[in-house]
Amino acid sequence: MKKTFSGFPLVLAAMTLGVGLHASTSLADTLDDVKARGTLVVAIDPTFAPYEYTDDSGAITGYTPAIMAQVAKTLGVKVEYQKMAFSGIIPALISGSVDAEGSSLNVTAERAGKVLFVAPFGKSVNAVMTRADDKRIDPTGLKVESLAGLSAAVKTTSAPEQLVKQFNVELKSKGLAPIKIVGVDSVDQTLSALMTRRADFILDDITVLGSLLKQHPDNLRQVGELGTSQWISWATRKDDTRLNKVISDQIIAMQSSGELQKLQQQYLGVTFDLPSHDFIPAK
């Protein structure tokens, strides 16, 4: 009996090790699994137009699905999207429920501690837009001081509104007039405030402004970016370096060929200069 029980832990340990190795191998070999299966299972929250959204027919479309379609073509597989709430995407990825995630993520040091980002395909930064006939703001080396005493149309409780409030603290410390905040409820209302001259400029993300400029190219003028910027990317599990490289290589190749810029202009109304490495911010 003593011999039987003394051996049992060894058998159990071996079985546990085997299970652990199988799970590890399964996660590490996602690229092989994808190719063998013929599908790339991707988690997505398609509510972030124009990056990823659902059209009137219910199909997932936008800038990022167009890129993902090229990734799948390179792999010789089909994309199978799994819709879920944005908050559940990274947990689903880490647990192995999906092969990759296809929702646009701001690249942060905190997220980089949990997942492996692919080469960025987008950029998030606020910018200033004026009426085309308003030349008061110099686009060359735009600074906060250039906005002193002017009025800004921003969405109420938004990040741009908070940024204007920070600008006003800076302007006050320099003895300059603050920016008047014209708070509204939607992007369309910011445009209305600008064109009816209730505001001198709009402050919002460059993709939002790019969409407005695309709709009204003769009436609007983007004069520069202000505030900190973040790269936008997808992620894989940290073990999936091979799958990550395939996706990253496709994004980099599309950028080199100019295809990525065409998609940016088509969907976002703006183009980006994107890094291929060293894009993770420091903690």
C-alpha cells in the first residue's frame, strides 16, 4: 500500500504536467490551429465607426475589417467574428476563447503587460478644425497659446472638453485669456456651432474631424494636433508570436504599398505615419 500511494503523486504529477504542456502547446500553436481549421476566430465589438461597425445589412465593416480581410487572405483562411462587449474582449483573448481580437485598442503599457500588440494601424489624438475662411489660427507649429480667447465646440463630458479645461489652466498661468467652451451633445452639433459662428474651432479626435472634412472639404480646415497621442492596434496572446508576426507583417506591407493609406482615406478621411516597432509607451 505504501508503494502504491508513494507512486500515485508521481503519476498525478506526470498527468498534470502532460495536461499543462498540452494547454501551453495549444496556445503557442494558434497559427497552426488557424491554418488547419481554415478560420481565424476574432473577437470584436463593432460599435466604433469608422474603425469597425455594423452596416444596415448587419455585416461587420469598416477600416479594420478591411485590413483583417487581407490578413485572412494571406493566411488562406476565413475570418469568423465573435461579437462581444468591449470589456470582455481581452479576457476572451487571454482565455483562448478566440484566436485574436479585432477591436481597435489604444496601445497602453498596462495592456501591453497582458497581451502582445501587433504593428499599429491607427492613431488617436485630438486636433483643431476651423472654418476654411478663418485664418486666425496658424497651422505651423500649433500651440495652446494660439487658441487663447477663442471659443471651442466640444462634446459635453468628452475627453476633448477635459483637454480644453486643462488648456485653460495653462493659459491662466501665463496670463492669457481662456478658451470659451461651447458644450454640445454630438459631433453634428459641434459642426453646427462652428458653421453658425457660435464657436471658432472644433476640438476632437483626428478621425472624427477627418470624417467631417471628407463631407465638407470646401468649408473646413484642419489646422493641427494638440495633446498627447496614442497608437491604435490589435492584440494577440503573448505566446502567439508567430500569429502576431503574420498580422504585423501584413499591416507593414500594406503601409509600404500604400494600400493602408488608401483605406485610411476611404474610411477615416485622414492618413497616418505609423511605426513598425518601439511603439509601446513606457509605464
